[in-house]
Amino acid sequence: MTKSRQFLAGFVVLLNAAYAHAARVEVGVEALLAPTVGYEQKNNIQVVLYGTLPNKCYSLDEYQVEKDQLGRTVSVRQWAERETSGLCADESHLPPDWKTPIPFMTEVSVGHLPVGNTTFSFMRTGGGVGSRVVRVSPNTTLSIDSMPYAAVSNVGVADVINGTKEIVVTLTGVLNSSCTQLEDEVKVDHESDVFVLLPTVKAKKEGQCLEVLIPFKKKVNLGLAPAGRYLIHARSMNGKALNRVIMVAR
């Protein structure tokens, strides 16, 4: 056996040994978050799972999407790897610093859905099944974006916000030519636990149009919000969107 084959065989043995001390388990989530409206048939639908892993013995694994044939119901499942050796052999005797739940956020790409309502289901933390309805509209344009969105690269906002203070989001990104500029006002659609930010650009009427990247930064004040969990969903160029989950404390 060559050295390379010996190394590969040894690696496989070590990998199998590692998996022997881990179990794949489904974990519940606290919420499945997504805008209820605003998607068109041409869009790749995204939803966000927010939850917590029970303790340090768990590490986040892949998610799974199961659609029915008509695309009217979609089941989303989140998996994790649970370590079963060492300190994790008995979770009831974990050290205090290992018992703290670990928050996670998973962006789930669902793909295209038919026009109409689709019901998403998920397993809740602590048991039970949760659901959320997303409505898909017919296409209004042939392009991916129905509006001229800016190319947003980051959504800056605190993870936890005092409920007595306004939510302020900082959008950063680039303009892709010298003949476009960011609209003065960023439209915001607020629907229960989701803020949808719609940053758009407009054409300049004067000057030469050069293909250059011009950075921008835009602050958006979302105002006060009751205590709870919120998704900030910012649309971006080419059908992309950026998502952040925040907590508003009492």
C-alpha cells in the first residue's frame, strides 16, 4: 500500500471514530421567519430559522426542505450533531458553562414556488409544530428584480436592543456606476415580526456614466417596537436579500 493510500485509510478510520461518538438529531426552532408578501414566482424564496442548541454538546448541521408536489406545503427541518462522549456522555452533569443554550440562525433556500399561498411547517422548540404562510404573486417584470434595488452587502444592527430605544439599521454596499445614486428614502414594509427594507437606486441625469464601484452607507430608522424577536430582511440587487434576526428587550 502506498503512503497516500495509507494516509487516506487512516483518515477514514479517524473520521468513522469521530462519527461513532456523535448522533444526528433534529432540533426544534423558536421561529420560522419570512416576509408574508413581496415574493414573485421568479424569485428564489428564502426563509430564516431561529433557535437555540440545548448546550455545547450540540453543533449545527444541515437543514432539510421537503415540498409536496404542488408546492403548497413545505416542511423545513433543522439537524444537529450531538456529541455523546467525554463530558457529553451524561448531559445532566455538564459543567455550568456548558449548559448555556447556543443561539443560531439558518437561512433556508427553498427555490421557486407557485403563485398563491404556501404553508411552511417546522418543529418547535419543546415540541409541537409551527407554521407560517408565504404568498407568492405572479411576475410583474421579466427581470429578477421588479424594482431597481441597490447592491447591499451588509445589514448593521445590534443583536439585542433596549425596547425604549429606536431600531436603527445601517445598510452598506456599492453602486455599480457613476450614473446611479441611492434614493433618499428607503421604503420599509413592516408586517408583525418582519421589517422588509427596500433600498432602491435612481439614474443621474447629468454627467458621464462610468463603470465604477462607489461605496454607500445608509442609516434607516425603524422606530420603536414591542418586545420580541424580529427579522430584518433587506432586498438587494439580482434577487438577493440579506437577513438579520434581532431581539427587542423589555
